[in-house]
Amino acid sequence: MTDVDTSAHAPTSDDTPAFIAPVAMENDPDALFAGDRGILDADVRRVLVRILQRRFLLAENSPAEWKLLLEHQQMIESRPHDLFVRLVVDHDRCVAYKEQVRSDEVDVPILLKDEAYSRAETLVLVYLRTVFQRETTAGAPSARVDVEEVEQTVLTYFAESDGTRASQQRAVRTAIARLDREGIIEEESEGRYRIGPLIEIVLSAEVLRELQRWLDEQTPDAEPTPSDDAGNVASLREEQNA
């Protein structure tokens, strides 16, 4: 039997260890906080957080974040995908937004909840979308509305059972304020709003036609029930973080 020369394998003080001791995250210069296992740069992480926080990310309002999104689009898109959420980057309209993935083949836990717009919000959206379509089709670079004209049109679809005229006006003004916060419209001067391209995403041409048919069938004497809510009829919904 041949003897094994163990001296060749005997460790010495000059030997390099077989395994390198891991560096604590707290001492890792690339870590952003203790225990950080993320691989994205800080700026890219902030863009991802903004996308998760907001309903929309608009290039016009956030040019620096939009630029980073385009530069790291594939990596940023992969993060919501891990949560069964699709990130839609619309390069034509310069907007990014989230959609809940739904599948009959895969068990998908729901992270984003569906929330129907209120009746007043839906009616305001229909009017805004109609004006936007009319103006852009005519070649106008943008579309604008006054709060009074929105109010005057939308109020015609309310019935007496929907409350007093004052409460109806408040509902319309509240709807306008919410759409302004979401970036669908932008107040340029007091009571004067510019309709942004987001309106086409929130209210597609198909849904607009469906809602217009529904509104044409309404009469001033109709007494809508909660199930008649225009948002429910058209399944006009927004996706919010659960």
C-alpha cells in the first residue's frame, strides 16, 4: 500500500483560507442600510418606490424619475412581476402605471384592489374624455375645460333622489379635485383645467361608448339605485395598493 504524503496538505500560516469570511452588511459600502440584500442603486430604488406609491408616474411631472425608469426599465419591471403586478410603460403618452395580473391558470394573490369610481367621478370622466376626444380629433394640441361647464353638464344626469343641488355640486367639485390630484387633469388657473392624456388610459374609447350608451338611456325622472352606479355599469375601475 502506498503511503499518503500528508505533509503536502498540512496547513501553514501562509496558506490562504479555503473560504473567505463574509463581510457584514453593516460594513459593506454598497449596502444602503443594515441587512440590505437589494441589488438596485439608490436612485433606481426610489423610482420603484414612487411607482408603487402612485397610481401613475408622469414624465412631464417627474422627468428625472422617468429618465431612470427608461434606463433601467427591464430591471424595474421585474420587481413588480415578482408580486404578480404588471408595470405598463406607455412611451407614447410618457406615463407608467401598474396593473394587477389575473390568471385562470395560476393561483395569483391579489395585491392591488379594484375600486369603482363614484357616480359623480365617472360622469366627470365621461365629460372630460368626450371633450378630449373632440379637441384632439380636431387637431388641437390640448384640451381644456372650465369647472362651470363640467358642473353644468354633469348635473343634468343627476336625479332629485341624488340629493339637493348643493350636495350634487359638492360631489362634482370633489370629483374634479380628486382627478386633479391623480394627474388626469391639471389646474392651470382658478377653475380652468387642462385635460391630460391619462384620460385615454383611465377611460378607453370602448368604455366611453358603453358609458355614453348608458347615459343616453337615462331619463331625468329615473331614480338610480346603488347598483346603477355608472362606475359599476361600465366596470370603470382604478387599481390601488391593497
